[in-house]
Amino acid sequence: MTKALARLMGSHIEPARLQKHYFQLAVYNLPQMGKIRDLRTLGLGRLQSIYGTVTRTTDAKPELIRGTFACLECSNLVKNVE
């Protein structure tokens, strides 16, 4: 959507002036609003409207639940290591 906005503005502003401007897109009043606590991976890649209060932030720490490892010497695979 941001690229489409830049193309649209490029057709209305001469190129020399376009490089000096930065355009940002915002969408308001989506019909359905959800709580921040209800965010799930199902919503990845989708436009969502959320509300809530952020009281603190932390770094995301990925967790390996099950892995497969390969030996560099003998190429043996060890699967489903928890």
C-alpha cells in the first residue's frame, strides 16, 4: 500500500520534488477491532485494527520446541530432539 501511495504521488508531483518528500499511509476506522491480548499468528500478513495499553516491552526470545540436528562429521540426522 505504501508503494502504491508513492506511485500515486509520483504522478502528481514532479520527480525533483518527490525525492524530498516522505509519504506515510494510515488506515482508520476498520470495522472490527480486537484486543492486543488476542493477537495470534493466524493474523500474520493481515491488516488488523487493535486497541490496548502497552505497559512494558521485552525482546522476543525464540524457543526451540523440537529440532533436528545433523552431525558434521558423519552426516547422521537426529530428529525430534526436545
